[in-house]
Amino acid sequence: MTATAIDRQSSPERVWRNARLATLAHGARGIGLVTQGALLIRGERIVFAGPERELPPASGARDEIDCEGRWITPGLVDCHTHLIHAGNRAREFELRLRGATYQEIAAAGGGIISTLRATRAATKEQLVADALRRLDAAIDEGVTAIEIKSGYGLDLETERRMLQAARELGRLRKVHVHTTFLGAHAVPPEMSGDADAYIDSVVGTMLPALAADGLIDSVDGFCEHIAFSPAQMSRVFEAAAKHGLRVRLHADQLSNLGGARLAAEHAALSADHLEYSDEASVEALARAATVAVLLPGAFYFLRETTLPPVALLRRHGVPIAVATDCNPGTSPLTSLLLAMNMAATQFRLTVEECLIGTTRAAARALGLESEIGTLEAGKLADFAVWDIDAPAELVYRIGSNPLHSRFWRGR
């Protein structure tokens, strides 16, 4: 929607004056800083974001808010979470502290399968109640859009219940919820390790039924030696395309199995983790315009040592997003602010990269870049107001939440 079209609407206007803006606008220098700025909202949309001296004249009644010099950024976007699940895996955390590996825990019946048992036993109401605590923690830090995956059910009934719970979260809170079907997360125990037979169920039964229910916004999978091969994931992605669904992929987290290249071949919205991706994989991501989603919480929690190829991503111009990967086993993290700090300290991302990675690039990883992620005329009025002296504080501070107020669609 253009600013002209918005101007013709009759919705009341609200203007935030005396503000400092980080617009993150496309084409802006750096993160689009405006030191004496204003933000004009009509209804759910931004009409103007820029220098206050250029503020359009009022077209009618206009409420004015004095920001007293506070900073305004786009609302934060957490583009990779497993927010819906039951139980926790604190015991596995203890085992890892004693030296057990991720693979050893999974082989012993822990890992994803442990959460599967708890999630299958939970009602939708229980899943919603548990997830609300995690979602509220994210909202309290300025998150206005969040991706939520299924993948802890691995049968049609539980996967449906997880996705229904995710949709319910979007109805209960003022936040955009993007739902991702992660049926290809692991082989459920009742399949006795027969990954091909399970993929038959994913593409032949689960995906069609859940797509028909309108519960899926995108499709994901785990491409790794302990999960599914590139050939198996290709089957899932081909099935997703038949239903008009975009894909994303857990890729190259524990080894270079060619997951990032596979994601690129299928024009994936994002390829996530990427610790073991090589230059050929990064080049493929760049050609496909696929977003690289870095997940420093999992890197930290698993005490990994192989860093994602940040220099290669920069060299080839691959957009970089940052997310929490909130999940019970490898990243029990709800703070996107802390994820930014981790991305800076562990992966050496710059402040600008961290801020772009949790706004504009994260929105792109969800296919929502035309609606959210920047402060620009025509975008939805999702933004956060911060008590900070400079945007760098959002990345610099540890365990601090300087949020003053949060707005979703102008409210």
C-alpha cells in the first residue's frame, strides 16, 4: 500500500514526535538513523517515518506523543522458534555437562524423542498455557512477529494440535505468528528407524491434511545424519511446492551434508544454523536469495566450536538473520536481545548486522518483508520504543531490557 493510498483513509492519525529513529529502511545508510525524527501512523499502517521537519501536515484530528528523545525501531522479529512443546530437558543438560554429546543423547532415546513423548501427552490447552509464558517473555522485549514450528508430535494428531496451539497464541496476543510444519524433524519411535516410510507419511498424509486445514505458513525439516538425508528432504520440499508452500531448512548444523545447497535449490526462505556450510553452499544461498538464519543460542548451549561462515556470507551478500531457536533441548532461550549479544560476541556480527538480523532480514526469512521489519510508509505499524542512548545498547547489554513501549499494528 502506498502512502497516497493510506492518506485517503479516514482512520485517526497518531504521531510520535521528538524521537530518534532506526528505520532499517531498504536503501538507507546503515540502519537508517534519524536523530530528530517523527513517526506518523494512520490505522494499522505507517504513513511517515523520517525527519520531524518533513512531517506531513495533519489531515484531520491528530494525537501527538512526545517521545522525549527515545529511540524507535521496528518491532523485533524472532524468525526461528520451537515455542510449542511440553516438558523440559534439564536432565539432558546435566548429561551434556558430564560430557555426553547431542548424538549420544539422541541415540539413547533423549533429544527430540523425549520432548515428543511429553508433547503427545499434552492437551492443546496445556500447550497454549505453557507457550504463553515463553511468548510473553518475547513480547516483553519488543517482539512483534514470531515463527513457531511444530515437530514434536511426529504424528498427524499431535502435529495438528501443535499448529492449532500456535494459531491460538496469535489470537490471544497482539503478535504475528508464522506457523511452520516441521514434520520431518526426527523419525518417531513407532517407525523403528525407517526414515523413508516416515517421510511417506509426512508427504502423503500429514502435509496434505494440515495444509487443507490452513494451519501451515511454511514447511521445514532437519537435514542431518541423525535426521533426514537431502534426498528425503527433497521429497518433503516437492510436496510443499504442490501445496503452494515455501520452505526453510535446518541445514549444516552438525556436518556438511549439503543442506544449505538443498535449501537453495528449492528457493527456500531460509537456511538455518549453517555451522558447517562451505563456500559453494554460501554461493548457492546468494543466488537463491535465501536468508541465512544464525542461531547463537544453540551454538552456546551445545558448546559448539565450529563457527558459521560469517565472512563468506558477507562476501557473497547473503542476508543474515538472528533468532533464538527457542526449544527445550538445545536452546531454551526466549530473549532475542540476548541472542543479538551472543551473535555479536560468538559470531562477531556487528551491531548493525544484529539489528538488521532481528528486523529486516528476519522479516524476509518469513516472507514478510513487504509488511514488517522496517519503519517505512505503507508498512504495518509494528514498532518498539526504547529507553536507550544509542541502538548499540540493544546488542551491548546482557540481561537488560530497556523496552519503554511496544506497538503492534498501531496499538
